[in-house]
Amino acid sequence: MGARTFPDGRSAGAVAPDIVIVGLGPGDLDYTDDRAHAYLTDPGRTVLLRTIDHPAAAQLADVREVQSCDDLYRAATDFESVYEGVASRTMALADDGPVTFAVPGSPYVGESSVRLLRERAAAAGIDVLVVGAESFVDAVIAEVGVDPLRDGLRVMDGRDMPDPLVLDAPTIIGHVDLPVVLADVAARLERGLPEGTPVKVLVDLRSSTERVVETTVEAIDPQLAGYRTSLFVNAAPGGLIGAIQTMRKLRRECPWDQKQTHQSIVKNLVEESYELAHALSVLPPEAPGGEPDFAAYADVEEELGDVLLQVLFQSTMASEAGAFDIDDVAEVLRQKLVRRHPHVFGDVEVGSSDEVLANWDRIKNEEKAGRTSQLDGVPTGLSGLTRAEKLQDRAAKIGFDWDEPAPVFDKVKEELAELAGAENEAATVHELGDLLFAVVNLARHLNVDPEVAMRRAGDRFEMRFRRMEESGPFTGLTLEEMDARWEEAKRVEMQDDKEKPW
């Protein structure tokens, strides 16, 4: 073997390191780098293959003696133990002489065993040379014709897909080696991409069995999975990124969206928030625990999207003013969450959720140091029930509250009696307000959200009243006859849904 230069500039030749790590390239041995080929065919070196299940590896085994780590894969229960075993085996072989450790593709792409081996060797003071090779990423790029830098190429691991899944650039997905893995990847893609989105499934590139299957995201065949199968997707963004870009396009091109201001759509935000609150109130009280009601969750999903639209709309307009954009909103939120959860992101220890809330309030008060009252910051635009609850919560934080529900029941009775004794309209409004305020306080002590309770009461009334209407017109009915219909509607309701808490 003639003299050559290592990547770090050292002169090479007969004094190669004890451990050389080489890539076999993406396919046949013909695609293996000449430098790697020299180390693979050197009779003075032991060749250890991470796996023989690769065209170049199998072809090499036909022309010289090799060892492989496939037995480690068969015996292990997880990949981490395989990588540990591979590193240990390579180090042990190096004790007896020079070793060439060969991996499919490039040693720099998706090779955890290489990373671990280099760490082990460095700790032991053993010199290691890494000889690069064409990776599966290079092979896919050559096939599909994208420029990684210009087009912002993304590369993902099919066994460990990111969550949330962002598909806003050309994307290669590797490690789809099993049908179940490919099926899972396809399902994830379907959730975030429009129906009919084109996908390329690239199988066995750089070999005689090479195939490129052009299909759609919902028609991906899991049986195309294999050790050298990859997916390529280049679609218009879906999911959150797609929604952001769609909102920006609407502001540029839709006359109605262009006309809106921050103030003009405030009412939309309020309405959508109430519709979301209603959808959430339909979920079982223990949700997300218990058996999920997917029909109810579908409504929640839609209403969450409508609220998100308002957030995107307001953020887009703010970005036009040069104030902030949606990324700034998310980052401010992230910083706040980290800052207010020192028991998760810092070294504070807590023993209960009450301590978590106490820390949250303390940190929040420090952030809002300019406030002059405990009640500062409670929005006046909240619904009456919610605002009452917020004000009571604030007062309770400094101890202005009862310790148990019993005296709150007494307070409700007291306010009811005062309402009954009101002598004029002004007094009636006053006392009724006090009664409602006391009822909200009772809800707090019973750990019941008064808004949810009120919404459910409204829903119950509507459902029962509609059942009453199904029995015929009300014309000519006495109050007693209508009340009988009401009681029958109640009976049917309780019979139909005995598990509901009302």
C-alpha cells in the first residue's frame, strides 16, 4: 500500500493506526472509497463488519476472511447493548493487532457504534483513523436532485421521529428497516401532510436491486421496508408551520383578512375561546383519564384550531408592525415556563402540587413587582363567574378565605335570605350579585369550575327542553303538564346516560 495522507495531515503508509473505521458506502463494493478499500483488503488487518447484511459487506466476505457483529444483534434486547458490544469487540481485537471496523454507508451518518468506539478508544489512548464514505443521504440526494444547503434538507430517523413533526423542507427519512417502522412513519406523515402528497421510497440504492417507488403518503407499502430503504418527501408544509404560512398568505391576498386590525378581531378570540370552553366541558370530568370520548375530542381539536387561528392572526399582524412574530411568542412562553418551574428545570425540590403553585405565585409576583394590589392583573373582561373565581383565588393566597366548605354553605344561605328580603330593584341586583359571588366561592371550595358547572347546567336544560318539545306543541298545556314533560325528559336522560355525574 503506497504512502498517503490522513485527513488530519499525518503521513500514512505502513504506520496506520491500530483501529481504522471505514464506511462501505450505500451499496455494492464498487462504490466503496479507494482508501477504505485498501484497509478492507489489507491481509495484515482483521476486518470486523458491523453487519454482513449489506451488499458491500457480503461481497467483501466472498474475497477475504471477515468477522461480523450480527450475533450481537441477535442476542441483544436493545440497540444500546449492541453498540456497547460492538465497541468492546473492536477494542478486544485491537489488542491482538490492527483492526478495520467497517460500517454500512458513512461512519459519520447514523452510526452510534462509531461514536461509542471513538470515545472508548480516546479514553484508552488508542489512535483511531476514520475514513469517510458515501452515505445513504448522499445516494438519495443524487437520486432526487436536491441541494442540501439551498433547499434546507432535513434528515430524520424513522425509528425516532421528532415530535412535533416539522415538514417545511425536503426531508429524507432513514432507518425504516422493518414494516412496522415504515407503517408508523407513514401514519405520522399522513397526519401532517395533505392527502395525495407525493413520496419517493428509495430501496437498495447503488446496488443491482435498486428501486425508486413513487407513491403517495397514504399509499406507502410497509413491505418496502429494509435496512437500505429511505423515504424522500418534498411537500408544501403542513401542521403548525403550514398554518403559519397559510395565515401569512391570507394577510397578503385575502381582502377580508387584510382589512382586520388587532382590535377588530378581539371579539372573534373571545367567541372562539367560549366555544372551546364549551367543547372541553363536554369531556368526562376525569379526562384525559378514563375511556376517551373520541367524538368529543374531535370537537375539542377543531375548537383548539379556531383559537390557534386567533393567536396566529394576532402574531402575524404584530410581525407586520415589527413588534414580534409567532416564534417570539413561543420563546417568551418557553422562558416563562422554565423560569416558573425551577423544580423541573432547576434545583428546587417540591413535595406536592400545592408547593408547585406556591413557587409559581412567588415567581410571578417577583416578575410583576410593579403591582400595587394583590388583585392587580385580574382582567375585567372575563365572564362574571370566572372573574369572581380569580378575585377569590387572589384573596385566598394571603389567607382571606375559609378553610373548609361548611361556612361557605352558611354564607350562601345567608345571601339567599338577604336576596329574599330585598325591598327594591337596586337591592335585588345587589343581593343577587352577592349570592352568585358566594356560590362561586362554594364552587372553589368544592373544587368545581363554576364556568364548567354552569355550561353543563345549560346543556342539560337545552337537552331536556328539546325532549319536551318532541312530545308535541306547548300550546294549551298547563304548568303542571309541562312540568310532567320535564320530569319525563329527566327520567329518559338518566336512563340513557347513567354514568354522567348529574
